[in-house]
Amino acid sequence: MGLSRNVLLWASENPYLLKHVPNYRFVRKALKRFMPGEDLDDAIGAARLFQSERIPTVFTYLGESITDLSEATSVRDHYLALLDKISREKLNIEVSVKLTQLGLDLSADHAYENFKALASRARELNNVVWIDMERSSYVDPTLELYRKVKKDYSNAGVCLQSYLRRTKKDVEGLLNISPLIRLVKGAYNEPSDIAFPDKSDVDKNYYEVSTMLLKGIRDNGVRAAFGTHDTVLHGKIIKAAGDMGLPKEKIEIQMLYGIKTAEQKRLAREGYDLRVLISYGKAWYRWYMRRLAERPANVGFVVRNILTR
């Protein structure tokens, strides 16, 4: 998918860069494009501004692959307190969490119990909690946990990635449980037998999976969120939905904070169900580099500065 993208994905996993790059002032300044700040209060402030324009949000507390179960407990408790705050302050914010942040690498049972606690509290508060998908090796354990938790919690959703060759089959396997699915393109470095190496194939698969999800909305009680900034895909999905007789308010598009803000406001103004994903927290490096990898043509100056310092 291009040298710049591969360099950025390599950089996202490099231990030396992970330790040193977050200290660079120019990187921290550039980060402001993608997140309002590291603290929860920064994210809440941004969400209030969006809500004033009738645009709801999704929050992600950054972090992944924790090394101690006490960290997983702390993350769970952070999200539980966040869900309470959202309800108390009457904010239209859903939450999204990585299972490795809840202890999946250390104990699948522990991660399940942690996520179940979040889904339970969210249900009590009439809210939704999403599972962020991680690299391909986590897809099977993530979907296994999701199917298990979905039996009791209809307010639980999961993210799927169109760059993976397996995603159509994964969607087919989930449709009978009326899932909540956020479809994204994906931003991990994977071998070509697992992921499509060419952007055109990723986009083609995204649209084909999207049509499956649109039929699921119509026929199976699916909630689908189309997580992409690709306006061409927006147009194709909206047309396909119209051809199926789906109203505008059934078309949910999710976009990241700071990217194509004018397009976000246009979609919301025209009556589509638009949510903005807001991330916060100090563990932003890997996430940030993957965001840059999604748009490498616009960040050449960042790559050059990182590699020459």
C-alpha cells in the first residue's frame, strides 16, 4: 500500500520510537489535529461542542496490550466511571475499548468479565459499548468473546476491518445474532495472504461488506456504522441504501475527530446519523502513527522529522 504507509506502520511498533517520539514537541503539536487533548476533560469539552451541533460522539481511552491484570482493572474502572459521567451529564457519547486493554493477552476470562461489566453498566444507563478490533491474530478471540457477551447484552458492538480477506465470512457468521458492527478499513501491517495489499481491493471489499450490512439493517435488525472518511464510499453506500429503501437516519457514518470536519457537519445537517470518534489518554503513540498511516500523503514532514532526529 505504499512505502510511506509501511514506514509509519513499522514506526508504530518500534520500541525506540515508542519511547522517544512522544517527547518531540513538534509531534505533540501535530497530534492536536487528531485529538483534542490527553485528558478526559479535553474530550468532554470537544463532545459538548459537537453535541451543540446535534452530532453525537464515541470515546476511546487510548491504550493496548497491558502487561498486568491490575492495569486492566484500572481501565475497566475508568470506563465505568466514564459511563456514569456520561449519564449524569446527559451527554450523547458511546464508548469503545480494546480487549487487550482489558487483559485479553493475559486472561481471556478476565477480559470477558471486564467487558461484561462495561456492557452491563452501559445497558443500565441506556448506552452502547463497542469492541475495537486489533491486528488479525486477535480477530478469532475477539469474535468469540463478542458472540458470548452478545447473548445477554444487545448493546454491545464490535469493529470489523475491510482490509482483512476473512471479513465477509465474519459478517455472514454474525448476522444471525443481530450484531452492532462498525466497519473500518484497518491500519495494521499484515501479510498479503491475510490482508489485501492494494488500496483498491480494500475499498472494493469495504463496499461489498457494506452492502451486506445494509441488507442486515433491512432484514436482520443489524446496526451498522460505516467508519470511513472516504467520501466516494459514503456516496456509494448512501446510493445503495436508497436503492434498498432505507431512510437517511438508518445510515450511520462514523468519522475521526479532526478529519474532514466540514464533511461531518454536512452529513449531520442532511439528516444522516453521524458520530465523531474522539480519542484521549497518554498512550497515544501507536494509535497516532496508525492514523498517520491512513493518510501518508499529508504527513511527509512528520515522517522526515521522526526519522532524522
